[in-house]
Amino acid sequence: MKTSRQYVMQTRAEQTERTRQRILDATLGLALERPLVSIALPDVAERASTSVQTILRQFGSRDALFDAAQSFAEREVLAERETVPGEVTHALETIVDHYELRGDGVLLLLGQESWEPRAAAITASGRTLHRSWVENAFGPLLPGADTGERDTLIDLLVVATDVFTWKLLRRDRGLSAEETAHRMHRLVAAVLERN
């Protein structure tokens, strides 16, 4: 049987976790809207409806907050990109949905990677994550490829499903999300037919 003190402690722990989540959500949201260098703790505090002191109490420093936000973002991205291996249509719908949600912010981060070390680390991690996603999503459809050919096909599938491919079709050409997914599907099908 829980005592009233235990209930109070549990409630405080839950409130602390909710606050932590709001801070991470706010940091991620800001990172997808503006250059990282321009994000100050008061901006995060305002977006998270908390105080700078609370952020510092939770994370210790701006750098530690950004480290935690990067780990949080990676978990979010993995969940958003979850797909059934070998199901091309589902994989492409998933990746286009992901880009619809985060693509413009990813492009903003990519634009910073040459001069912002944290952005460079984030985008390097994103490239690794994307290649792993491609291998998982399409790997079962490449069973006969030798190692060298498999690497080549994976490279081509990475390009066919890259955020820049989405940008060219969705933003530059002005196609709908559905049309973008359809054109990406044709690219992927062309690569897979070469196997």
C-alpha cells in the first residue's frame, strides 16, 4: 500500500518527466525551424512553458540539452520510419510521410553542416540512419546480389529515397506528397528490377 508521501513523490517524478519531454519537444521543434546557433535557452523555455532554471536543473547546460535532444530526435525518427522489410509501397509511404513532417527541418540542418559542428554531427548520424533504413526496407528484395553489387544497389536506393529527392519533387517541382511517393516508387522499382 502506497503512502501519501509515495504518491507525492510519484506525482513529482511524473511532472518532472512531462516537463523534460516538453523541453525536448521544444528544442527539437526549434532546431527544425532555425539555425542551431540562434537557439537560446530562453527560446526553449518559452516554447516549453517553463523556465531557464528548470532547463538547467534538468539538463545542466545548453550542450547537454542539445545532446539529449539529438538522442530524443533519433528515437523519434526511428519510430516514424518503422516499416515492414520488403514492402516497397509501405516503405515509400513511410519515408514520404516522414519527410512531410521533418524534411524542411532536415534541409535546414544540412545547410548548416559546413559551419555548425553540431549540425554536421546530426546530419552524419542521419545519413547512417537513412542507409540502415534502406538496407532494412529493401534488403530482402536484393537476395541474389553479390556484396559489391548489393552496395551499389543500396547506394542507388539511398539516392532514390533521399530527402533531396523528396525536395526536388515536392518543393522544387511542387508535386503532391502522393505524386512524390509515386515517382520515388518508380525510381526504386527501376533499381530493384536491375537486381
